[in-house]
Amino acid sequence: MLVGGVLYIIALGNVAALVTAVVGRDELQRRKFEQVSDLSEHLKLPSALHLKMQSYFEYVWLRHRDIDEKRVEHFCATLPISLRNEVLLHAHREMLRNVPIFRGLNAKCILEIVNRMTSIVALPGDLIVTKGHSNSGLYFISRGEVEFIVHDDEEEEDKAREAARPKILLTEGNYFGEVSLLLNTPATATIEAVSFCDLLYISGHDFHLVKEASPDIEQTLRDARKELFDKVGDKVGDQEIKKEKEKKASSSSEEEEKSAASSLSSSILSAKKSLRF
């Protein structure tokens, strides 16, 4: 009877602690939404912008049970390295299972990557990467959908042609940004979020540190999309040849101008001497 009473008290205490935790988290969410409303009112933000902020925090809350999209990284930063590795591998297990390139990487390289990843939430319509601009890193799609948009090089497509072009959609298990990162070129396409997206991001600086520690990642990425790398590489090569030709042509033109100027100066001097006599 005594044992039963003790167990009942322990169970009651656990339930009370759980209820307190849930109430506390709900209170945190409520306060955040109040802050959003107060700030919107203070800044006189348009209703559309206010709703966009609110939908962002609602999504983060539903996905992470927190108002901080980087909750996992912030928590893991407090752990010793061995324990942090275990937690990160478990937290990202779905992504590691779904992205094919990870099957060809060794354990050391995978640990380097998960320790340098940071979480990013993209809203529908966000341009994550813009063609022609400098690309800042490598992105893995953990959840959501993005559109891969490539326009003509010579000119922007008109609306009719753009509408006729089939959409290229990337979903969970896909990644992007590696081509321009490895070839050191501007982004080769525009990437736009179609839905709310959970992305795992490695900055260009961190990616090069990963590559130094595990050089095999570059070949793995190149092999996974060899045709695309060859196509962009050829284009970059053609652009370099074109630049070199333009440079030579410009240099030749400058030499001709200098020669013409020198010849003109000589003619003027000769004319002056003739006039003296």
C-alpha cells in the first residue's frame, strides 16, 4: 500500500512537471506573437508584412517547438564534442539518409559537415540564390520545395517562353550551390522557395575547411553532377578565352593609338622645322 502511494505521488509529480513545461512553452509562444503585433503597430507595418512575420514564427514553432530556428545548433554548442557528434548525427539522420552524396563520404567528412551546418528557414517567394550573383555556400533541403530557374544567357525570357518552360523543382534530399562554389563562379541559376523550407547551410568558408580536412568531398560532388560541372566548366573556359581575346584586342588598339599619336607628333615637329627655314 505504501509503495503504491509513493508511485502515485511520483507519477503525479511527473505529470505536474510536464504540464508546467507545456504551459511555459505556450506562454513563450504567446509572448512572441504579442511582440510581433506590438512591433508591427509601432512601426506601422503593412498588414501583409505583419502576416508574413507571424506566419514565419508559426512555422518555426510548429517545426521546432521553439521560436528559435537554430535551437539545435545553440543547444549542441554547449555539449562536449563526442556527445555533440552523436546528437547532431541523430538530429540530421533523415537528411543524411536522403542525400545520395553522403553515401560516398567517409565518417570524418560527414562529422565535419554536420558540425558546420546551420539551419535556415526560407519563406515562400524568397530568392535563396540569384543567378549571376556571388554564391555564399552549399545548401541541403531538409524540408520543403524550391524552384530551380535558369534564364537565357543573352537576354531574359519573355513571359510566354517562361510560362512554357517546365518547372524544375527540388525537394527533400536535394542540394544546390556546389557548382559555383567549386568552380568559383557566380551562381549559375536562381533558386526560389516555393513553400516554407528548412535548409541546412554551409558557408563557403566552412565548406573549404571541410574540403581541406576531407578532400574527397570535391570529387564526390563533381561525380554526382558530372554533366552539369562539365557544361558550366566549358562555359567558364569559353568566357576566359573571350576575356583574353578582348584584353589582347584592347591592348593592340592602345598600341595602335600610341603609334598614331607618336607619328602625328613627329609630323608636327617636322612641319615646325620646315617653317623655320
